[in-house]
Amino acid sequence: MLSMHVGHPLPHAVCYAEEGASREIKIFLDLDLFSNYTSINMNPQDRSKRLRKLGIVPTIQRLAILEYLEQTTSHPTADQALSAIRKKFPSISRATVYNTLEALTKAGAILRLTVDPSAARYDAETAPHAHFRCRLCNRVYDIELEAGNPAGSEIDGHRIESVRIYAYGVCASCRKNEEESPNA
């Protein structure tokens, strides 16, 4: 059995992996440990309180950025977030968005994903989950993982602080398009 400790931004959460007879590895996560950290579907007052607890002053721009990330599943880049936020706050600066994303990431309120080699992407869902990136359309999707009980927090004496799982391939939408137009 391979044990892993899922850490930053939630260093107390644990998962484990088992190698099956066919040499496949199954990842099991104890998602109950993360119920207090899920930020999705918060109201503005809850967001404001959460930012204060994290040591971040809850400005209207920061709240708007966090709300945008909570309401999207597209895992936007900083520039995509800037473009979306400017629809509501036309005068918001690039620096404000980038600095807010950095502060939210450091505080553990959001995840910075490195699934895309060309740009960091952001996710407000901080509970452990894997990501899939389509090599054709570059969209990033959440992937469900099986839940299970934690087995430990170290591997061969090493304390694991963070586990990120990225899968790459062709998404269902692009596969469907390929099947509909076989000449492409």
C-alpha cells in the first residue's frame, strides 16, 4: 500500500493509493475531511468572513474575484479571470487581479493549477480532486476520485505535503467532434 498525505493548502487531509493486480493504481481520498474548506456557493457575507479569517481584507474586487472563481468550472487563467471581472468592474487593474489570485492561493482559498504548461489556472474547489486537460481544445475538467479511508501521512519516511493529479487526453466533446467528422 502506498500512503500519501495531501497537504497544502490543507495539510491534515490524507489519501492513499493501492496497486491492483493489473498494475493500475487507484487513488482513495477521505473527502469528509474537507467539508469545512469547500467554498462553492457561499454568500457574500460568508466570503467576507472567510477572507478575514485567512488574513485578507475583503475588498469588493477581491470578493468579486473569489465569487467568479466559485461560480465557474472552467479553471480560468489569470487573464481569463481579468476579462470576466472587467465585465462587472471595468476599471479593475491587471495587478489587482494577479495580486488577489496570488493572495488567495497563498491563503489556501483557491488552488493554482499547473495542468496547462502555457499558463497557471485557478480553481476555487479546494477539496482534493484530479484535473483532466484536453490536448485538442485545452479545456480543463474536474475528475471524480473514489473516496476511502486514510492510511497514513508518510511514504518511506517522507512527509508528503501536496498531491496533484493531472490527466491528459481528448475530452468527450472533442471525441464526439472527431467521430462526427472523421476527415479531420
